[in-house]
Amino acid sequence: MSIQKKQDYFAKIEAILFASGEPVAENRLAAALEISPLELRALILDLIEEYQQNIHGIQIVQLEESYQFCTKQQYESEIKSVLELKRNIPLSQAAMETLAIIAYNQPVTRSFIEQVRGVDSSSIVSNLQEKELIEEAGRLEIPGRPIAYRTTEVFLRSFQMNSLQDLPELPEIPVRPKSS
């Protein structure tokens, strides 16, 4: 591929990602550029490397099989001061527990979360939905048709992960034998 053609693809990728403002699925991006997903991945990797080598305030991040422009974390304070963003309230321990249960077991119902935690979790689930860290994943085909929940791309971005495979391994918990 000529340098000019490659630069043209770079410009198109940048324009699409910038205009979208949200993650763009790899297959949609490849279709828009009329290239294969394999060719797109090679171009994206080159573009990511270019953003890392040169001084830029933005970067391209991969979120599972999608791509998005994001600002670099090192400029967070400057961005917040200009936009006068309200300081995000950190998640409570209960919210982090609930989020972990969903992330590692998704899709899960609220009753599953409550069974694991041992307490009512409806307000925490609602709060996590408002923060767009979780979303409805449909309804289960069982009596009552409960809603199942899963994590979102906002969750992946917030915890700086490309996919759920980046979740840390859970430690083994030894099972104690029952005493008689």
C-alpha cells in the first residue's frame, strides 16, 4: 500500500472515529472504508503506534471489537479544569462488589446478585445503570422473566480494559470440609 493511500485511510479512520464520539464496530468501519477487517486492524495498529510515538492529547483505544478516540489520561486535570466537570463520586464498596459480580458472571439477574451479596441490591443496580456501567442484557426465559444485566463499554473504558478478558483472575477460595 502506498504511503499516500495509507495516509488517506488514516484520515478517513480519524474522521469517522471523531465524528462518531462513540465506539465504532470494526466490521462497520471496515465496510465504510471498503477494506477487509484484517486490513483495517493493520491500519489501526499503525495509527495507534503513530499516536503513541508523537505528542498528541488523544489516542485510539480498542474496546473488544470496536475503536474509539479518547483523550490521554495524563491530560485529565487540564480537561476537567476547562470543562468544569463535577468530580465523580467514587463507587461505594457495595457498588464495586455488585459490579464485580456482574462483570465475572454476566449476564446475571438482580436476584442472583442479591443471593451472592446477601442483601437487597436494587438501588445499587439502578445507580450502576444511571452511570452507564451496566445495562439490560434481555430477559431470561424463566417464570417471571427477570431482567439480566451485563457490563457496558463505559465499564471497559472506566476501568481501562480492552475486553472482559482483561479482568484479573479470581483467587481460589479453599473449601473447608464440614465438621460432624
